[in-house]
Amino acid sequence: MRSKVAVLGAGAWGTAIAKAIAEKNHEVHIWCYEKEVADEINRQHTNGRFLPGVTLPADLKALTVLEEAADGRDYLILAVPSLFLLSTVKQIVTVKSIREGQTAIAVITKGFLETPNGPALILDTLEDYLPGFYRNSLVYIAGPSHAEEVARGKITGLISASRSRKNAIRFRYLLKSSRLFVFASVDVQGVQVAAAAKNVIAIAFGIMDAIKTGSGEEDMFGDNTESLLLAAGLNEILILGMAMGATHRETFSSISGVGDLDVTCRSVFGRNRRFGKEIVEKNILEPFKDIDDLLSRIEEIGYLPEGAAAAKCVKLLVEKLKLKMPVSTGIFQILNKEITPLEFLRNFLGNLR
């Protein structure tokens, strides 16, 4: 059956998902913040700014009015960055089909949201703003899925997680194809934590990747050390996930845990890995006085490393929940100008002894 779908957010991931759904003959609208991006999608069927080199379906329609894009849809997928997600949702709560609970909603944004009570998981926060129909029915979609590869038809696996098994399966069938494998899960908390926290570990991975090419003391870091860091990072994600209400430890050994962490840390498409490398190789943090200054001027980086915002949230959660997460805490300290990348690696190895 042909469904009406809206994807809010025309970044690389939102565009790739919209393309995949439109190719299954669904009617897809994609909302673009930038008018020039919408014009290019409608006229040239490309998104050169966020997903270059990919031809989009001719019937994929781009809109710049948020409410128009969201109204009357059977399915709505939120793909805007975490820093702007809540403000976007606040603008669509009065849309008729959402106000009346007629539209099934999923989120593909990775990260935490800042609330008056501290950092929180995305679905928990959105439920406080959306109509009551959506409590325990929102869907979270994640997995090892770089947009550049999904858009080019590379075989990819995703997790569709919801407290509503019915809705998890609905989005599974909306997305799945011969190249896109989608698995349903009820561990909403675990999948969300894994998706958000892995970006912090990817920054650490990029830092080590840059430092290990050096000489002298840096010569002691290699591929073996990277795997040590990867394993330590996965353990921290598991610790945080269980503390925040994950229901299945195997979530973290699945594609939403170790799978997503591995591809984010190792792929050439990873923005957070790139950010970590550029902290060392380009001294990209030099213009910023601390992490708050960085986040308030994040557009100056030229791309959006979600792990920067997540690092601050994880640090606050570590303190609130009284956890020990030295890798994630160390990344916060680097971004807050408290320690250097090399000091971070020394501290990390020192904690293992």
C-alpha cells in the first residue's frame, strides 16, 4: 500500500532515508531548513550540500514550510540534529494529523536532549511535548548506517525500537528493502543510549588515529591500541545504557551497539572521527574557550559532530548517576580545554593498569 511519508530534516541521513522510502513508491515529502537545498532537490533531484554525488527520485518533494510538510502524513520521521530537535517538534504539535494522533512518528536523530532536569533521552523528552496518543508509541531507528552508503544502496542493517511492538514493526516494513535490513526491538532506552554515546567514543577514536601516526612517545599507539579503546568505549556505553533503563544487555552486542560503534569509529564518512582527528591535526578547538563556547558556535566547524553535544550530556549523566566512564569524561575535558589529547590517552591507559 502506498503511504504518505514526511521526513523532517534534509541533512545527509534524512535525505538518504527519504530516498530509500521514495524508491519503494511511497509519497515522500522532505522538509528543508535551507530554501536553496529545497530548490535543488525539486529542480535537479540532488542535495549537493549534504549528500553530494547522489541522484534522488524525481517524485521526492522538498518543502520549506514545516507544518505543510508534516500535515496529513501516515508516517513522520524526525531527522533534524539533536540541538534543534525539540524546537522543531514544538512547531508541529498543532498540526491536525499529529494533534489527533493519526501520524505514526519515528526519530532517526542520534543524541541526548537538554532539559530543565538535565540531559534526557530523545523519546522520553518528546513524549512530554507531543499529544498523549504518542506516549509509549514513538519509534527510534538506529544502527550502523552512514548516509553516504545507504543512499548508494550498500547493504545496511537498522534497528526499529519502540515500546509499541506494533509501531516498531510498522516502521520496519516501511523501511526494509533488499538492501536495507530492519529488525524490531523493544529496548528503546538501550538503543537510544548506544546511538548517542557512541559518537563520543568516535571522537576519542579519531584523536588516537591522528596521534598514532606520530613519533617518539606517540609511536606506542597502534591498531591494537585502537581496539583496546573501542572495547573500553563499548563497555562505557553498556554501563550508561543499563543505568538509564536498558532492558536487554544484548542490545549492546547487536548492530545498534557494537555495530554502530564500530562503523562510526572506523568509517571514512564518520564526522565524529573526523572531528577527533582535526582536534589533533588542525587544532580545530583553538578558537573556542570551552565546550559551551564550542557548542554555541558549532556552525564554525563547517560540519556537525553530534559527539560534541553528547560529550557534555554524558559528563552530566556520569555525575548524576555516579558512574565511572574515563573515556567519555576525557573527551569532555578535551573539549572543555582542561587536558590535551595526549594527556587524555595517557590517562586512559593509566586507568587500565
